[in-house]
Amino acid sequence: MKGLRKHRRLFLVGSVGYSLVEIGWRRRTHWTMAAAGGLCFSLLYSLCGKMAGRSRWEKSVAGSTMITGVEFLAGCLMNRRLGWGV
């Protein structure tokens, strides 16, 4: 239960943080991008724990690959499949 609570908090921080960055940069965002930001932040936390002992370079490559994958899948689902134009 403690781990689930931590991941919920991480999701919330990532969701709000990503939304604020996107609003600051693009002047707009979409709720699905907040969800993607929260998911990425939570997954990064898990990934960092699993990669303890690895170099910063390896962690960076793994994290950026994971974030790119989440963004790509979200874009394919929202834009191509559902036609939302996010």
C-alpha cells in the first residue's frame, strides 16, 4: 500500500509538472498529456530503482527511450486512432 501511495504522488507531481512546462512553452495543453507526464514520472522512478548501480549515461538512455515510447504511443492513440488532434 505504501508503494501505491508513493506512485500516486509521483504521478500527480509529474502530471502537474509536465502540464505547467507545456503551458509555459506552448501556452496550452491537453489532459491526456498530463496523464502521459504523470505516467512518465512514475515510470522513471521505477526505472531508476531497477537500474541502481548503472552509470548515469545508461540511466539517461533508458529514461529517454521510455519517455519517447510513452509519448509516441500516446500520440498514436490520441491522434491517429481517436483523431483528437492533441
